[in-house]
Amino acid sequence: MSPAARTARYVAKRLLLSVPTLLLAALFVFVLIRLLPGDPAQVMLGEGADPDAVAALHRQMGLDRPAPMQFVTWLGSALHGDLGTSVATGQPVLPLLLQRFQVTASIVLSAVAIATLLAVAGGLLAAWRHGRVLDRAIVAAATISMAVPSFWLGLMLLLAFGVKLRWLPVVGYVPLHENLGAGLAYLVLPVATLAIVESGVLTRMMRASALDVQRLEFVTHARAKGASELAVMVRHVLPNAFAPTLTLAGLTLGHLLGGAAVIETVFTLPGLGRLVVESILARDYPVVQGCLLFTALIYVLVNLAIDLCYPLLDPRVTVVG
Amino acid sequence: MPRRRGPRRRAGGLRAWAALAAALTLAAPPAAVAGETVLRARLNADIVSTDPGVRRDENTDAVLLHVVEGLVAYREDLSVGPLLAARWDVSRDGRVYSFRLRAGVRFHNGAPLTSAEAVWSLRRYLDPKTHWRCLHEFDGGGYAKILAVAAPDPMTVRITLDKPSPGFLSTLARVDCGETAILHPSSVGPDGTWRAPIGTGPFRLARWTRNQAIELVRFDGYQTLPGPRDGNTGGKRALVDKVRFLVIPDGVAAEAALLRGDLDVLDGVLPIETGELKRHADVRLDVHPSLDIYALLFQTRDPLLRDPRLRQAIALTLDIPGLARAVTQGAAQPNRSVVPVASAFHDAVQARIPAANLVQARRLAAAAGYRGQPIRLIANHRYPAMFDAAVLVQAMARQAGIRIDIDTLDWAAQLARYNAGQYQAMTFGYSARLDPSLSYDALLGDKQADPRKVWDDPVARSLLTASRETGDAAARTAVFDRMHALFLQDVPAVVLFNSARIAAFRANVVGYRGWPAAQQRLWGVGFR
Amino acid sequence: MRRASVPAVVGGLLLGLLVAAVLISLVWTPVDPLAIDLAAPLAPPSARHWLGSDEFGRDVLSRAMVGARISVGIALSTVACSLAAGTVVGVAAGFLRGPVDRLAMTVNDALLAFPGMLLALGVIAVFGAGATRIVFALALAYLPSVVRVVRGAVLSIREREYVEASRVMGNSEAYSMIRHVAPNASPQIAVLATSMFGWVLLAESALSFLGVGVPAPAPTWGNMLASARPYLDTAAWLGVAPGVCIAATLLGVNLVSDALRDRFDPREDR
Amino acid sequence: MSAAPDLLRIAGLRLEAGPGRGPARAPLLDDFSLVLRPGEFVALVGESGSGKTLAARAIVSLLPPGVTRTAGEVAVEGRDVGALGPGALRRLRGGTVGMVFQEPMVSLNPAMTVGDQLEEGLRLHRPMGADARREACLAMLARVRIGDPERCLASYPHEFSGGMRQRIMLAAVMLLKPKLLIADEPTTALDTLSQREVLDIMAELASEAGAAVILITHNLGLVARYAERCVVLEKGRTVEAGPAAQVLAAPAHPYTRRLVGSLPSRGAARRRPAQGELLRVRDLKVRYRRRGQAADFAALDGVSLEVSPGEVVAVVGASGSGKTTLGRAVLGLVPAARGEVRFESLDALALKGAARAAFCDATQLVFQDPYSSLDPRMRVRQIVAEPLRRHRLSRAARHARVEEVLAEVGLDQLADRFPHQMSGGQRQRVAIARAVVARPRFVVADEPVSALDATIQAQVLALLQKLQAQDGFACLFISHDLAVVEQIADRVIVMRDGRIVEQGSRDAVFDRPQDAYTRELLAATPRLATSQAARNSP
């Protein structure tokens, strides 16, 4: 079997295996959201609403049918790519969440990429200067960044760069494909916040594995060959020490792609996380169900992508179809 | 595999570069025409539709009332005045209303306003398939049933009711009914589905980017009434070329946007956020008392709280002015009465607020046999005022040895508990009701039939009926004063305050003002 | 005995301070942390309120001290619950393998595929906010990660030679699992526990920020921080105290756990 | 005085750990001097902790963090290494002085192709075109006898065996034509045949290139075979130096004498122990499934053997010969595809429940690696007591037995330690104590001494022999080191590719090997002339 065919088979198998996981996730969401006290019709109509009007809206939303039947119907159409329509706004769920996902993805992908770059640079530098002042400083900075709540940091950055210095806009969002420059300006602060918050743990991970790898003889051997320190760290230590950091970055990515609710709230970004939180609060069942199923799928795909990256880093790892 | 990957990757790269180049050249910033004035205002959540009075919430009402207009509308003092109707006649039996339409009014598509559009609009609202918010007011469930809508001539609309109704016009004018706006039939598609509002308002809807912004453009063919702005009627002049409503859910972020100049008007500022704004010279605040009611509700059927003495004891622990000041940073009016402070019926009887008396509170609690049992008080984080009030109630009751534990639910859950009557106590907010009868109606009723009702007192209920049957102000004042006395005695709830609607705007904005109906109005608002 | 390193001393001091604050708060706080003083809201630090007072005139220092107890209590109980449950499930899955493992991992993956924060949000929406419910919700949210780490550790450790040696002695798999595998997975579990402690402290404050945190009036660092947000410019001290507390505690935990790992892990030569 | 400067001159070198605060610690290396002329072959001999590796690393200024040079001078080609700038130092490393390390498994970068790693050095030191570089690499790989060098360049290290990796390492180093080659225990992790091959190639390449060699080893046999001169180190001090043959034949220093004396030697053949059959293996076959390969791989292919009570049977063979699998298969730790194992006439592979437990009590396994076979979280006393767990013994009796065994292995003072607090030799004693505490009748010892230093190896071997004689258990002794086998075995089984190629009594196999493979193994085993002599003397 060629490596490509083997990879394809592996991907197919993994996707197939994730079907029960996704079904189970869908069931979880469904049960959880239906356990919530409160009624979308009631929330929409507010405190003064007439009970008859609430009941009518309830029927209109299709919520008067037995829950298992609703689940089966929903799942059936979900399998056909139809996630239903929002009970609150009447929008189709799939386009809605794809549109929201774009926002979240552009922030999260760039933030995790930047955090990983920071982590690689910081981790390698710290490992290289192990036990010296620079190492201590990097570890301290990483630890502190892990200890700062993201909403707090976001707010500080917003006040400093948005309100006081007026360098960057503070609210709103422009899709990158509409206007690249303005879009980027809106992304800077949320991406920076998220990158700083996530870089701490990644840096520590990178440093730890770089320290482990540094002890191995091939690193000494590279030095004995006359390789420069930069070459030693970048060519020999980095590729062998990167896997755990990559795993962690992947996990972070998987979780954040499902919505960085806090960051999205602070910076008023129309992202997936805010959509889910708002939908939970509004009891907008189809949106919550759709979003969380989508999130679970993203998580599975990100994990798969990460697993496919390992063989690139470590030739000893092969995918088994 | 690696050998095959090379060229393909290069192709992908080229595509990406091409796309990037295209993005850079095509995506110019949104055209900012020189000299164009844009007023930017904030919504704390996206509107739910563009269909007035149908799929709606407060934000939707506020935005759409810039675009559409009804026959009649509220004036500043909440009385009803003409808008699209120039005048109206009521038949002697009070059942037939004839509205004479204003001449020269045009829809956004250029079509002139005639009785045909008005009849079409009203009949559409009365069709149950439309799901009009206020349908049940007119289908026999509410004050009066509309029997017929007719157009005797091109400029007259005639509505026939089954019985006389003093509240008919003010119901038509209601903001949450979408002012019963008159729309052009092209607002809906051939199959009757909603497309977009073609109204007669001073602005027309230009663009709705979901969850981000709604853009309104000045309607050049608008014909304003003479005189100054008066509620939702009077002179309605668009002083700017565009109004852009930005959806900014987070208060602090919105405030930052205002301070930075990304926003011109920030309506719905939370009282706790005003401290910061007051310190900025280029920001002005507009504080206007609201007709809503914040109250501490008790479940009078609860085994512990069924004893009025315990309820009285709790009420006596409360320093209501202090609480109102702390919760709203001094913006709200403390009020122990169901009749809002801004109401004309709020007189000296209602204005007297009993002072806190911890000694007596302890005595009453002991008399009621209270021995430190915890009382669960439901509150939510969605509305900070309800939450903060709960915190203060807890702290104040504690001073008299009454133990209150706060249960924080999300708003939907609290609402469900409210509707089912499943609580011991909760802090709750009633939205603005424009008449004290309506305010009392929200609380008072048969608990058996409607578990939402907080207060189930036969005398008070008959008084409520009496307050509706008369239009005489003095007689109604007397009724409300008696109800207030009963309310203070029975304490099914402790009204705490009527909140204030606070708006902040940049110093160069002129003409912005709040009003009792609270919905933000951006006509008559411009730049210095 | 090696001399304690500077970071370890700093970490120890920070945690010592925390423990002292918690212990003192059991018997004494400068002011009743729940007592409101509507006459003096948002007072800056003074002789009466060392760290100032909040929007209802409550003493920030006293609340931070009591908040330490609640926040740390929540963090510790969450970590303990989710570690206990996660270890049982993880060890069982790694030990039994086969269909049980597959089923457990499918359920686990499904849970893991949920953003933990949203899971917590949902659980709290269902059961209402409250310290014990937050512990339950967060423990549930972190459970799948624990199961994954523990199971991974179990699967790798059970192939080590000393476990094989135990098998050679004729010991049952269950015995080997309890006597050899589980204890040797403990360093990895301990590392996870310290990171989790930090996550939970932050998650608690994020939940407060999203409005579903520990209900007032009980102070936690998280809800103090969240409710200080509107006053960032006017009353900065409101946010400083809980912010510094969270950061210092996490710093202390990290430093001490690094030091402990250096000290007790025989494989970690310098 | 000769005109050419010495290639290497080390004088009075002193290395210490850390900045010397507190009471003066013993230096890691003290007053070490060595002069090397081009083309010389010198061995540095010593056990773990003797400072031999540090001495070598000091030559290229590659001391581990925390180790500093506090006195002395190191000069390569007349230039002080300590005074070189970073650039000059990098030119020295690899270009002038090449190094080969001990662990072939970790001395090549697993994430880079062999080609990239070979070329990296060339790119740094020998400016030439890409094609010329590739040619040079191919030629060198062929030179170190790597079949299919083209393919090798594109492969990753994990695709090669330890011996091949070490030859690739050698190629990478010799490609740069260094004037001095430092080989730090280059073959310790290899089996006898690979060891022979690697060292032969190394010696050959060095003499062709005229490079001097410093061979760091604890194996005196290798010193005897390859080195012209040798320096013996003990705990950082040079105890003896001189021509290799002379030092080994007539060691002057007591430590050197002890080293030489600790070489395994053949004792008198023991009286044939009790007859009868303790273990009988018939036609045993074990298959492994390899990932991504259709066919199974036969690790054991029809092996039959017997072990009598109290007999020591050695199994020898190169890596991959199936000897370790054999040891595990007879204990039922690896499922057998076919064949039978009878222990005291019971079918050992089909035992269940109590019978299986009884079998486990009667048999034990000593692992090769004393670092990984002891639970790091248990104290020595607990580890040793564990096999007694299921025995119906009183607490006191169990305690007494544990103490007794600990005393026998000489660890009664260390019973409360954790494994990581002990040396390798001590750990292996713990493992042996654990194996014998329940008085088994059969012990499989899988390379029990190959990870240990020479003198420790001798002690542990002696201990094992003593206990075996005293308790009378039978032993399947698995080893690749024929010298050790020669000392301990009653009978020898030679394995290759999962089959037994020869078996017989020790003397028969060693003195009159029948199979060609056995002869090859014997020839590859490094020996001292002296030990040969000692063996031949009565």
C-alpha cells in the first residue's frame, strides 16, 4: 500500500470511528438542553406575555411533540446537512453557525499559531539557557500568563490600545474577505489576548520537552560535529521536542474553535462561542444542538489533523490503516 | 507522496496569492462619501426580524419605529396623538372609528399612502397566520374585538368594534404592537412571507448585517408633521444621512466604543457604568425615569412566607432609598408603590416610603414564629439590577437575623419559575406599563388560575376592575390610593424602585432625549 | 539534601501566605465581609478598608480573605472530584481494555468533544449556580481530560518491566494495577492536578464573568474580579486584589509543583 | 624535540562539578595528563564515574552543564582549546576531532534522514558541491559496509539495527577526516558480532586516514585487541598508564589488578547435578505480528530443550536471535503459537488458577535492566517481599526470610531505600533477591549483568553463582557475552534466527564448537591473552 493510500484509509477509518462519538455527543446536547428549565417561547415573549400566545408560539416552534421524536427528526435532517432553523430568529442554523465559525476560526487559528510560535521560541530559548536568568524570566512570564484570566487581560488591552492610545478599534468586526486592512485591525486585540493567555502553558511544555531532548546524545553529537548553537536547537532539538507541544496546541485549538465565548464577549465578536452562550440562555434549542454537534465534529477533525502531523515530525510514527 | 505534493502545493499557493491580491484591490473600505453624516447608535442585541409587531423584541421595536408608522402614536406624555391619521371620529356608541389619512404621505417605494394600504395592513395583522403580537387584544380576548376594517373612500379607514373601548387607540399606538404600522403590500412576497418593511418613516432600512449592524438611510420623500418631536409623533425630521445601529452586547465594550468615538449614542447604559462616563468631558448623559417596576416578590402560599408578619418583617429591614441608590448609582427613583413615580397617579400617598425598622422587624419575625430558617431568593445575572437588589436585600435582612440565601438562575429559568409560581422569593423586574391599572394587573389576580400572579386579594381585585371601568382621574386616584394601602399591609411583594433609562452620547450630538416609553428615537437627532 | 531553590522558596511563601489568609479568615476578618455600607461605596484604600471597598461598601480585603477560602475550596474539591472519578475510570479502562475500554473512550471522547466551559454552563443552567454545583459542573468538564491522561499513563506503565515482573510472580492483573501501575501513574496525575488547579481558578472567574459563577453574596476571587469590571477606571483597587490573589496563587502552585517534581522524580536529573 | 607539535596535549586537567562552594568536593577528574601523536590508538579504561568520558569531552570543550575545568590545559595541535572563540571551536569539533558515542539508539537524530545528518557535517567543514557531497557520503557508507547506500541516505535512523547505526555514526564522523577520533564506549550496547564489526571498521578507517584514536571502554578485551597504549582511571584519578599489553599482562596498581581479575573465567566443570527433568520444551514456536507486514515473523521456530534441576543452561546468540523470547515463552509471558512447555511434567502453557500461581511461585525472572525492572515507588524491602505475598507465612516469618535474603545479597543495610537511590549493581542484587526469596526451582536470568561495570559484573555473577549453588535452583541464563557464559554455565545453547544451532556442555561448545556460527561468535569475543593463560593454567 502506498503511504497516500494508507493515510486515506486511516482517515476514513478514524472518521467512521468518530461517528458513535458524534452521535453520543448529539444525544448529550439534546438531553442537556431539554433538561434546562425555561421555554424559548416564554423567553422570547417576555414576562408580560399572554399564556395563550406562549402556547401558540410553542406549537409553532414544534416543541409540543414528544422529545424523543424531536431528537430523531432533528438527527435525521442533521445527517442530511440540515440543522434546522433557529426558533428565536427563524434563521437556518447551518449558515448561521458557519458564518459565526468563520469569525471564531480566524481569531483562534491565528492566536494558536502565534501562541505556538511564541512557545517554540520561548521554550527553546529557555531550554538553551537552562537555569540562567533568561530561562527564569521566560518561565516566570509563562507562569504569569497562565495565571491571568483572559477577560481581564482582554479588557486591559482594550483600555490601553483602544481607549487610551486609540491605535485599534474596540468593538465590531469586519470580515477579512470584505476588507483586509480593517478586518485585521479588529483582529489584533482579541488575537493578542488569546495568544498571550494560551502561550504560557505551551511555552512550559516546549521548554520541558526541549530539556528532555537536549539530554539525548544526538544533540551533543551535533555539537561535537561543530554545528552552531542555533542549528543545534532548530535542526536537532526542535523537531524532536515539538510533538507534545503540537498535541497541546491541537487540544487547545479543538476546544477554542468550539467558541472562545469569553474573548468573543469582551471584544464583541460575532463568534460561535457567543452564539452558543446566547442560545443556551435563550433556550434556542436548534441553534445549541447544531452548534455543539458542529463543535464536536471540529474537535474530532482537529484531533485527526494533529494525528496526521505526527509522522511528519517523527518518522518512526506511521499511520496504520 | 512527497514528490507529488510539490507542484500541487505551488498551485494552491498561487491561488491563495491571487485571492489575496483580489481582496486587496477589490475590498475598498465601505464607501465614505464626503460630507455624509452617520449617526452610530448601539443595540445590546441584534433585532430578531424586520417585521414590526410580529417577530419582535424591544430592540426590534426601537429600530423599526424609525422605518414604519401607525395611524396613531404616543405623545411624549403617553397620551395618543395622530400620526398617519390626520384626525379621527368616533361614532356615538363608541364602536366605530373613522380615520382620515394625512394627504401627501408616501411610502419608501414612492407609492402614495391610501386607505387601501391601511386596510391591507390591518387585515394582515388580524390574520392569525401573521402571529401579530397584539392580535389577542382585538380577537375578543382583550378589550374589544375588531369586527370589520373597511375603506369607504381612498383616504378614510373605518374600524368597527364589538363594544366601546376607552383603551382602543392607545393599544393601536403601543410600541410592542409595532404601532400597528401601515405598510405597503410589497413588504411581503406573493406567498405572504415577509420580505422587508416598506413603510412611511423618516428612515428606510438599507442593510441588516446579522449580529453586527443595521443601517438606516434618510428617506428624502418623508413628509413631517409640523412642530417639535412629541413622543413617537410630532415633527420627525431626519437630521443625518444615515443611522447605523451597532450590535454590541457587552456594556463595557460599548462604553469603550463611545469613549473612543466609534459610537455616537449609547442607549441603555447600566447605572453602574455611569460613574466612568461622568468623568469624560466629551460625553453627555441623559437620565429619564422609566415606568418599569423592580420588586421583591414573595410566594404567599409558601409555608414559611404565608404569614404576612414575616413578609412585613422583611420589608421593614429594607432601606429602600439606600438600596435604590446603591443598585442604580442614584439614577433610579425609590418607590414602594405599584404606581410608577413617573405616573400621573403617583401622589403623596404613594410617595411616602416607610423607613427601615430593624427592631420591629425582629419582633414581627419572632411573632411569625421565624427561627432562622433560610429563605431562598431567586435572582439572575442577565439583569444586574435584579441581581444587585437581591444582594442588598440579603444583606439588609441579615441585619434583623433573617437569613436569605440567593439562588442565581439564568433568566429563562427564573422566568419559568415565575410563571409557575415556584419560588419563595425572587427579585423581579416588570417592563414598563403605561397605566397603573396595567401595572397592578401584572401582579394581581387569581393565583389558582394563573400562577404568575403574586397578589391574590379579593378586595384589591375588585378595586382593579373598578379602576378600569372609569375614565375619571379623581375617582381612579382614590382607587389606586386604597389599593396601595392594601398592598403595604399585605406585602405580597415589596416594590423597590422604578429604574431610569440612561443614555450617553458624545458632546457633539444634539437633540437626543429619553422619554417614558424608553425606546430610543434618532429622528430629530443630529450633530452640532 | 539539596538547598531549596529560589523559585521554590518564593512559591512556598506565596502558598504559605494563602494558607495563612484562609486560616485567619476562619476566625477573623478586618470587617464582616458581607456587611454593606451604602454610605461609603467604592471607597479607596484607607485605614478602615485597607484595600478599599466595593460598590456596596463591602470591605475588599475581608472579601478577598474569605474568597480565598471559597475559591481555593472550589478549586481543590473540583480537582479532587475529577481526579478521583477520572482515575477510577481511566485505570479501569486502561486495565480492562477491550469493549469496556472502547465504550468508556467513546463516551469520554463525546464529552471531550464539548468545550468544557459550555458543558459547565449547561450543567449550571440545569441545576442552578452554587458552590457545590459549580464543583460538580467543572469536575464533569475536566473529567474526560483526566480519564485520557490516566488511561494513557496506565497503558504505558502496564508495559514496563516491573509490571511484567509482577506478572512473573503470578500476581493478578488487578493487583499489579493497584500496587504497581496506579502509584506510578501518580506523578503524571500530580502534574495534571496542579495545572487543573489553575484552570479551575480561572474557569471559576470566567463563569462569574459569563454570569453563572458562585452566587453572591459569597465572595470568590472570580466573582469579585468579574464584578469589578465596570469600575476598572474609577475604582481600580476592586480588581487588583482578586486579580493579584489569583495570579499569586497560581504562581505559587506552579513554582512549588515544579520544585516538588524536580525533587521527587528520580528520572529528572539536572 | 620533534618538529611537529603533538596532536593532543592534556596536562594536569582538573574538572569539578558546579561552582566550588561549600566544602571542597572530590573533583570529577584530577591531574589528568595525556599526550597523543598522530595515528596513535589509546584506550581510556575505567568504570562508571571514573571520569573517562569527561576527560574526552574536555578535549572539545563539550562538558555537561555544571562541570567546569578548574585547572590544567588542553591543547589540540598546539592550540589551547579553552582559548578558542566559538567559531574556531566549531571548526575544531567535527573537523579536527570527531566523536562517536555509546548509545546508537539516541546518538542519531531520529527526525532527520541519514543523508541529512551525514551531509550536515560536510556542509559545515568541507566546502564542496552538493553532488560531490552526496558522492562522498555514498562512498563512506559503502566503506562502513552499509548495503544499498543510496537507500540508506533517504532512510531514517530507526530503520536500522544498533550495529548499523553505529557504523553510520562512524561514517558521519570519518567523512570529515578528523585527525583525532574519540570513541566513547562505542560498542557497549551492541552484541558481540556487531561489536567486532564496528571496531574493526573503525580501526581500519582510522589507520587509513592516519587518525589518532581514543577508545573509551570498560572492556579490557577490547583494549587488548585494539589499543597500543592504555590509561586506567579510577574515580577521576589516573592509576596506571602505559603500553596496553604491558598494563594488562602485569598490572601494577591494585585497581588494575582487580579489573583484570574480575574478568570472567571458566571454572572447573561441576559435577553433573541431579538428573531428571525440571523443564522440557518441545518444538516451541512464537510468532510476532509486525505492523504493516502481511506475514508473521517467527521469533522462535521449533525450539526444543531440557533443563535438569539445579542446572545452569546458558542461551547465547546475537540480538534478534530469539533468546529473550525463549526466556519469556517458557514462563508463559509470551503466547506460543505451537509446541509445549512441561514444568515438572505439568503443561505450563495451559495452567490456570491455583496451578498457575504455584507455577509462578516456582519460577522467576531476572531482567536485564535493573533500572526499569524495579517499581520506583517501592522500597527495597517491599520489592523483595512481594513474591512472598501469596505464601502462607506469618508476618514474622516473612520478615525473617526477607532479611535473610537481603543479608545474602549484601543489602541488609539498604533495605529502606528506593531503587533510584541505589547503584546499578545494587539494583541488580535487589532483583536477584526478589527472584530467589520464594525459593524458586527455576530462574530465567535475561542478560542479568550486561548493563553493569566489569567489577560489579563479577560480583553479581559471583553472587548468582553462590545462591544457585546454595539454593539449587535451575537457571536459564540468557546472554550475548560468551565470556560470562563460560564462567557460569553447565550447558550452552547457541541460537540464531529463532532456532537452536548448537547445544552441548560448556566445555564441548567452547573447546570444540561444531557450528560455524558458534565459531564466529567465539572468535568475536574479545579476550585477554592473560585470561586465556589463566584458563589454561590449572
